[in-house]
Amino acid sequence: MIQIKKTTEDDIEDLMSVRLEMLREVNDLPPDAQFSKTLVDCSREYFLNGDQTTVLAIDSGDDGKESKIIGCASISYITIMPTFDHPTGKRAHLMNVYVNKNYRRQGIAQKMIESLIEEAKSRGVTEISLDATQAGRPVYKKLGFCENAEGMVLELR
């Protein structure tokens, strides 16, 4: 049975583990690849103290005894100056949507995203943005996300 669970600080080790698993896969890194202390420490700090909501997908197993984290998804909240289109100024960015390759194409990502959309609505968010991979685009479109060519970005490195 697959359960979608909103994380708390008690879930930080499971959250960090699945996040690093996702980073390894997305970046074609070996399973034992190590990450910089800065990346790990800042990720941990963000999940513990950032303005975000993260959910985990958990397979409780057929016997209900052995649970396994099989996915995660996060939404980060920002507040900008209110506009006519976004009178609350509350926006969000969906990211880190990941499902272990052995569990894909079962609707798990969709369930996690739906959970985060409901959370965002309850917070008064009027727009959710995301950066989509080609593999992720179909599920986002199914949930009502649209292509948007209005934005521009300046990366500060």
C-alpha cells in the first residue's frame, strides 16, 4: 500500500536520503556518489526551516511491516508584491518530484502533486510554477499546468 505523508522534522533523515537518491539519478551519478557538505547542510537546513511543504511516498509493503520511502515532492512558498492577477502575492514553486524507478507509472507522482496543490490552495497561493523535465511534462499537463513563455531569468552565480 502506498501512503503519501506530509513531512515533519522527524522525517529529516528519510527526506535527505530520498533527496540524495533523486539527485544521483537525475544527474546520472553512481549510487555511491558523495555530495558537498554545503549542499547537504543547506538542504537539511532548508527542509527543517524553509517556507516549504514536502511529502514522501511510502510503500508500507504487502505485509504492512516493512516500510520503504519511494518518492518525494516539495513545494516552496514565496510572497511577492500583490498584483491584480495575484491579489495575495502568494506564489509557490513545485520541485523535486521524484518516484523510484521501480514504482513509476502508478500515479504516485500525481498523488504527491495533488496533495501539494491542496496544501498551496489552503495557504492562499494563486500560482504554482515549476521546471519540468520531458518525462514529467505529461503528469503536469494532466493536472492542469500550462506551458508559459512569459518569464525570463537571470542566474546569479
